Amino acid sequence: MPHGQDVEDENDPESASVYECLQCGTIVESETHPGECECGGSFQNRAKSLE
């Protein structure tokens, strides 16, 4: 999306984000980083690039 054309409140720091466990694939929605998954893996914000 071009700069300045973001959907209003789309990147609001107080809105919930979707996180995915990099080990087992569990998906959770949380306003803060969920920490460690029950399987022992770490969560990655799905909106962030893995590069």
C-alpha cells in the first residue's frame, strides 16, 4: 500500500495483532507479544516479514 494510504487505525499500536508459532503453527491474536507457545516454540507477528 502506498505511503499515506493506510487504512485508518490499521497500525494502531493498541489494536490486537495476529501471531503464529514458528514451530507448530498455532495462531493467536493478542494486543501484546504472547511470549512462548505451549510447544516451546516462539511466536512471530504475522504482519512482519520473515526476511
